[in-house]
Amino acid sequence: MQITYKPAWLLLLALLAVAVRGHAHQPLLIAVDSHSPPFAFENAQRQPQGIYVGILQAVAQRSGVPLQVRAMPWRRAMQGLDLSQHGVAGLYKNAERAARYLYSDPIWQEDVHLFTLPASSLQAQRAEQLVGTRLGTLAGWYYSDTLQQMQQRGEVVLETSESDAQNIGKLRARRLDGVLAVKDSVHYLLQHHPRQRQALRDGGLVVSNATYIALPFTPGNVVLMDRINTALRQMGTARSPATTGR
């Protein structure tokens, strides 16, 4: 009996094909933040809405990859990604995350500003100017390596909440020196929520981060991510170029 050996790359392609066929029978679940308008949030019917939801829907239509979008608290979204339960959209990137997750091309650019009460003189054009302050941040978010290192050294206190609205409430109660928040998100709150319309002071851009779709590392997801990236490049979404590495 003659035994024939197939090249390793043919076996790999066969395995990838099986993995992709498995995905084709069920939508790829993508989690988004449920408290991050206008990018991602839940409407009155508990359905996901926002800029990232629209991008994901367009990616699904153009790529042919069926996607199911689910809004949830950010910490739960990140826990699910770590457990390979779903992907996540709207994620920032750092070296540790890049080694753990499969990243798409950038889908948007978020500008994180310092917001204070109108009477405050606190100003920040870079993170190092925030030494000695207590700042409101969002639970589960990563902002920058510099801010994380400053927190570890005790140079700044980053107090977490589940939403920007909660952080702004703490700020108005004078429990915080400032709030770190995406500028578009704060503007949305001030415009759409009457209780939040009291003016805030913009203390400057602290960091600008590209956002991405991230998936667990699996052979099937490698193929799916290639199709997602092809769709993103074809779409030419209204995102800005990435300048730094939630």
C-alpha cells in the first residue's frame, strides 16, 4: 500500500475551512459597551444602538460574516472576551492586549479629555499634568500606559464608575477633581439628558486612542477577521488615523 503525505499547509487550510464552516451556522457574537453613547448604548427597548453598532452592521453586510451585537457593561464585555465567549468592539489597544486578542484595523478614533467644574483651573495637555488629582474613569477601561503607571506609583487616583453620567454626578458633588471622558460622549450627555445640561469645563485633550474590534485567538477567527478587515477597508469609515495605543 502506498502512503502519500500532504504538505502541512494543506492540512492547515483544511482545518481553517472546517472552523469557518462552523462559524457560518451561527452569528459571531460581538459585545459593545451599554453605557457609551453615542458610540454604543441600549435604547428604551434594550436594543444596542450607536456609531459602533452601525459600523458592525455595515461590516456584516459587506463581509458576509453574520454578526450579533449585544450591549453590556464594559467589565462584563472584557471578561467575556478573556473567556473566549465573544468578541468586543470599541476596544483600545496596548502591547498586553495585542498579545492576547486578535485585532481588526482601527474603526474609530476617540479623544479623551479632562472635564472639570467651570470654576476649576485644572488644565491638562498630557497625562503628567494630572499628578495629585482624583479623576473619574470608566470601569474596565484602559486609557494609556502613562496613566496606568501613574496610578501604580500613587501619583493619581483613578476612581471608576459604570458610566460618564455617574462620574459627572460625582464631579458636581465635588468628590472628584475631574473626569476623563471621550469628548463626543460628554457632548451627547449634555445635549440629550436635561439633568446633565449644567456646563462643564473642557480642561484639554489628555490622550487620543484608536478603537478596534477584537476577537479571541482561534483559527476560524483569523479567517473571519481577514474578511472583517477587508470590509472595513472597502467602507472607508469616518475614522481618524490612529495616534496612540479602553
